[in-house]
Amino acid sequence: PMRLTKLKLSGFKSFVDPTTVPLPSSLVGVVGPNGCGKSNIIDAVRWVMGESSAKHLRGDSMADVIFNGSTSRKPVGQATVELVFDNSDGSLGGQYANYSEIAIKRTVTRDGQSIYHLNGTRCRRRDITDIFLGTGLGPRSYAIIEQGTISRIIEAKPEELRVFLEEAAGISKYKERRRETENR
Ligand code: ATP
Ligand code: MG
């Protein structure tokens, strides 16, 4: 499977300076005192995969992900997050099969405009979300279980639970395609 190997942040929430988070193995723990930015790292992963709800990123508007200053630093104008996946086994096939690495990058400016890049080439949000459909990954997927998510699954209505099951079964991408075809 495609493995996340690196996360690069710049101007995102508390990560004002360019920061690379290496993910050297399949089990990585992030520890630190309250407020040090652990959850911000997870927010960054969800955000770059196309999360479009500010609320799900614990903010009011999309520009809230941009570092907005501290006692010693001025706010900055944009936030960038890049995810680097190892694709050397070609698990992401099709047009991406020949890339040993897949780099997905999102930048947002103060006006709320998002720009996406895939291996350095500008692309649409759709191109990014398409890659993750049916993989279990993605901005709202069950692959990210946070504080509160367990109880949300336990208390979910049947139709909400079905969304999780359909993603796990890999059929949500076909449903999405059908929806698009019907709307055309
Ligand atoms: P806990 O252990 O309490 O869950 P945590 O390590 O998960 O803490 P986060 O929620 O990731 O902490 O980080 C919170 C910090 O990020 C706060 O200090 C907050 O001020 C800072 N922060 C969030 N958004 C921004 C922003 N846009 N600009 C600057 N700092 C921000
Ligand atoms: Mg936290």
C-alpha cells in the first residue's frame, strides 16, 4: 500500500517555519505537552487531502489554518502543507504508476484561495480527492480516528455508518462517479 513517508508544513497553524516531519516506519508516535501542536499535524494531513470544512479543522474560516502570529512573531500570508507518499511498489497505478513518490501539496492564502499541486504540477482539488477515494484515506475517512470519533461511530445513524462501510468496501468511488455522471 501507498505509505506516507513525510509531511512538510510551512505557515500552517503553529508551524510557522518550514518543518519536515519524517515518518520513518509504519508506527510513529507524536508526544508533547498540551498545545504543542500534535493535533495540528493531523489537521494538516486532513487539510492537504482536501478537507473543505473549517469546522473539521477546528477553525472558523479556511484562512484560520494560516499562522496568525504569536507574542514574538508576525502573522504570515499563506500556509502550505505537502504529503509525500512512497509509491515504489506502484500501488497507485494508472497515470501515476511510474512515480516512485507521490507529492501532494496544498497552499492557501489569506483570501481563502486554495492551490493544489501533484508532483509539482498544478491540479484541481478533485484530482487529489480522486486519488484517495476507495483507499480508506481521505479528509473524512475512517483512517483518521481522533478524540471523539469513536463515540461518533458508536452513535452514528445507520445511513452514516453505511458511508464508512462503503468506503471500507471500496465502492464509494463508483458511487461518486455515478453521481457525477447523473449531474452532467
Ligand atoms: P493537546 O495535548 O491539548 O491535545 P496538541 O498538542 O494537540 O494539544 P494543538 O491543538 O495541535 O495541540 O495545538 C494548539 C496550538 O496551536 C495552540 O497553542 C494554538 O494557539 C496554536 N494554533 C492553532 N492555530 C494557529 C494559528 N492559525 N496560528 C498560530 N497558532 C495556532
Ligand atoms: Mg490535541
